[in-house]
Amino acid sequence: MPDISLTIVVVLCLASLAAGWIDAVVGGGGLLLLPAMLLGLPGGTPAAYALGTNKAVAIVGTTGAAVTYARKAPVDVRLAVRIGLAALAGSTAGAFVAAGLSTDVLKPVVMVVLLGVGTFVMLRPAFGTAPSVEPVSARRVLAAIGLAGLGIGFYDGLIGPGTGTFLVLALTALLHFDLVTASATAKIVNCCTNAGALATFAWKGTVYWQLAALMAVFNLVGGTVGAHTALKKGSGFVRVVLLTVVFALVANLAYQQWIA
């Protein structure tokens, strides 16, 4: 347990609560939780400890949200696990590449993609509001495994922020899910990628387990409440949160690229 004040612990727990809610609704909770961890831990703490502890917290909230969704939303768990295993492989490859590549080169590209996605969602009010009545073809399933699994998993290992949001968008576009079903499926995929990342950080010994356990309780509550909120409010509500998170992610990446 790092030597931090009670005030900082409370702030980190509240950030974990809010991040769990955001992540359960549409992904992107790491935009709030990881910066809070980096700022809250004592100066000089290696970033790996913030990343490792963040994963230990996030996997609990993600699992809680996934279980809530699986019980009440029409989720194809077998398909989600197949995509998740591909994402696990992709994130592992991305982590290896990240060791020798400056992610600053890729951030402007990600910002452009996100702006395009946000504009598309705004101009297409019906996007993700209702599932397709047609059965999903095997070709689309393979595309989802390749893009949403390997591709976005690779991005998660390479850069990370916004992975859940990208998953929701990809699953909605490729498999014609409504946004609620896409969010539910994305949580199961996230469980797979988080488990792989956490195993790596735990093996390296870069997890503050006591702090993570405390924050994880709040993250679990936030994730469970967020899943219930999305199920109750429906795809229209998720769409609003999605757009908010997309543009927050663009602002965050722009700040990191040109101001910080």
C-alpha cells in the first residue's frame, strides 16, 4: 500500500465509482480512473504501478457489469468470448510493439478517427437505436473477431484509452447490435483483455493490491449501477453518453499530444 493521505484515498475511490459507471454504460472509464491514479500516487511512483493497479480495479467493475448485462440483456456469450480471446491475443501483441514504438505518432490518427466516428453518430440518429432483424452472417462474425477482437485488442495493448468505446462502436456497426447489446458484449470482451493485462502486471509485481481492493469495491458498485442504468434508459441514453465520451477522449488525447 503506497503512503498516501486519507483524502487522496477518498478521491480515488470516488473516481473509481464514477469510472465504473461510465465504463459500464459505454466504455471509456479509464479516461477518468487512470489519470486519477497517476495524480494520486506519490511522486516518483513508476507509471507501471498506476497501470497495474488500474487494471486490478477495472476488471472487478467490468466483471460486475458483464454479469448484470448477461442476466438481463440478449447477449451471445459464446460470440463475446470468441471476440474476447482474439482481443486478448491482440492486446498481448500490442503491448510488445508498444515497448519499441512512440505512441505519440499514433495519437493524432486516433483523434481523427474518433472525430469521424463522433460526426457519423451525430448525423445518424438511428445508429444503434434498434437491433437488426436479419441474422448475422458468418462473414460479419469473422470481421468482428478480426476488427473488434484482434484490431481493437492490439490498440488496447498499444495505447489503451477508449478501448471500450471503440468496441461498442465496432460491434454496433459490424454485427448490427443496438447500443445496449453492444455495451453488454463489450464488457465480456473487456473482461478477457483486462485479465490478460492484469496477469502481466501481477507477474511483474506492479500492482498495489490493498489500494486496488478498496477501489475495486467502488468500481464494482459503479459498474453494476451503470449496467442497470443502460438497461433501464435504453439505447438513446447510451448514445448521448457515447458521444460525450468520444469527444472527451479526443480532448484528452489532444491535451496529451500538444499541451501536457
